[in-house]
Amino acid sequence: MKREKDLWAKITSTANLAEALYNASRGKGHYREVRRAMQSPLALVYQLHELLESGSFNNSKYHVFKRKCSRKIRLISRLPFYPDRIVHHAVVRVLEPIFMSMFIDQTYSTIPGRGVHLAVSHIKKSLLKKEDTRYCLKIDINKYYPSINHDILLSQIKRKIKDRRTLALIEEIIRSAPGVPIGNLISQWFGNIYTAGFDRFVKETLKCKYYYRYCDDMIFLSSNKETLRSWLYMIRKYLYDELKLSIKGNYQIFLIEKRGIDFLGYRFFPGYTLVRKSIITSMKRKLHKERSMASYYGWLIHADSFRLRQKYFKDKPYAA
């Protein structure tokens, strides 16, 4: 396996740091710390360059708070805009192509061009092959991000990266908190990297043709229950032995035609797709917010929702 080197100069170049500053600030101009930093962006870039080159960068202390994400309450960890979030963007800008080479096509979360709606498209196409995709195994990982083992994660990254100073910077970020904190751009990449080997195990060892993962939520489709039950045993064993992870007790094996697959805000059936009821309820509460409604319309167009769109979006310009 080829290991990449000579990455440090690319990460710390003023051109890369300037792009990272722009990316980190995009859509965040209403925050005071961002406005303050952007008053003298060029000086900030050179200051950050010196901080990294001198080896003086240390990951800052996290501000931790609770946030409701869909139907879950998550602990979100926020870092200062300068220097941390800019540094994270600088690292990701250079390492993204290397990280991308680790992922199978059915990994979606965070990856550019591979969001929820691509996953929806792939699942819908798979379910048209009714005889091959009659049953579903649906699992998610118990306390995924807090359970990520630092040593295992670093060993996975070292298989792709050889550059000493780059690895030292990544290790500084990884070891700055237990597990991997939710809320950072680079944390989302770490979350995907940690289970990249598992993805290949599913495709190459289990020979599961219809497998889809969005972060720690996964579905496996097959023509019969027995296959899924045997896979479940091997999945549990791999996750525990190789990654020190466990599956939540709410895993399900079921007939898709009867129940549908509740995944990514949709319910998938062979031949048609519905939007999850909680999404519709939330949409109705926000009918007066035009910006929110445009976002919900984006959800609806990927489902069989003609009547809903006619009822709530008939006269909207973006629905023309």
C-alpha cells in the first residue's frame, strides 16, 4: 500500500491556509470571533503559518454543550475559530483525496458529492430488485464517536500517511479529547476512516452486495433472513475484535415490504419512498419560515410526495 509523504509543506503553505480560512468562515460571518478574525485575514494566515511551522500549535480546550439532532440528544464539542477550526480545514483540504481512497462507494456521510440524497437514490434502485432485497438488517453503533479508540484510528491513518510532522499534528488533534468529539469537520472524517476497513470486510468477506452506511447507521439487504442472521454474528465479532465497538440492542431484521426501511429521514419500500412522519411534522411547524420550507422541499422531491408538494409548495418559485 502506498503511503503519502511530503504533506506538511502543503498543509502549512500560506495559499492552503488562506483557502482554509475562507472555508472555515463561510456561512459563519454572524459569529463575533469570525468577524474579528476576518478583519485582517492576511496577517492571520501568516500568524497561523508561523504557529504551525514552529511546532507551537496545541489543540484548544473544547466548549461542550447539548444539542438535539433529529431524535437524539448529542454532546457537541466546539473549538475556537482561530486557530483550531482553520487548522482542521487546512488538514482536510490536503488529506481529503487520501481519505477518499479509503472509502467504498456506499459510504456517504460528510463525503463531497455523496450526501443523503445520493444514498436515497442508490437504496431506491436496489429495492427494485425485489427478490434480492426482500429483507433488511438495520444496525447502529453504541456510542460510536465516544468509543473510537485513538490507537486504532492512528494505525489506520498511518497506513496511508508517512509524513512525520503531519502525523504528529493529526495525533495532537485526535488525542485532545476522549473518543472523537462531535462537532468538528475533521471529526466527521475520522468517523468515516475508523469504519472504512469494516466496509471492505462487509463487501469482500461477507459478499454483501446491498450495503449502505451513513456514519454509524448501516443497512444490509438480502434475499433471506438466515443470511442476515449469519452476517449479524460476524459483524458483531469484527466490530468488537478489530474496532472495540458494539452494536446497539435495537438492531432489526425484517421483511421490507411489510415495514419499510426507516433510514436517513425516509421510509423505503419496494417501488416507492415516503418521508418520515417526524420530518413532515417538523415541516408543518415551520410553514411560516420560507428559508426552512425550501430546505424541506429538497427532502420531498426525493420521495413519493406529490400531494404534499401540491398542498404546501404549489405556488413557491423554487417548486416550479
